[in-house]
Amino acid sequence: MTVRRVTLALSLLAVALGAQGCLAVAAGGAVVGAAGAVVGTGAKVVVATGKAVVPGESKEDREKREFKEWKKQRRD
């Protein structure tokens, strides 16, 4: 091999090794982002299961129903 080819090969090897660190950091960031999304979705599911949900019921209808139930509990 000539000196020029050896220099080119070493340069490419150095760039490849340097880029590996960037790729690892990017992949690690993606994993952390995905884990955060799973935790956030899990929290939403927990909140949703605590409320009574009637299929086809709007937010306004649910609030009216909950208010009536609250008034009834206060009377008892």
C-alpha cells in the first residue's frame, strides 16, 4: 500500500470510530424518550380507570352525572 492509501484508511477509521459515539448517544436518547412515553401513557390509563366512563357520554354529560351523584351523596 502506498502512504496515501494508508493515510486515507486511517482517516476513515478515525471518522467511523468517532461517528459510533454519536450513534450510541442518539440511540440512547431514543430509548429514554420511548420509556418516557410508556410511563406517560401508563399514567393516563391509571387516571382514566378511576373515572366512570360510559360509551358515547360527552364530557358535559359526565360532569352533570357526577354532579348529581355528588349532590345525592351529600343528602344521604
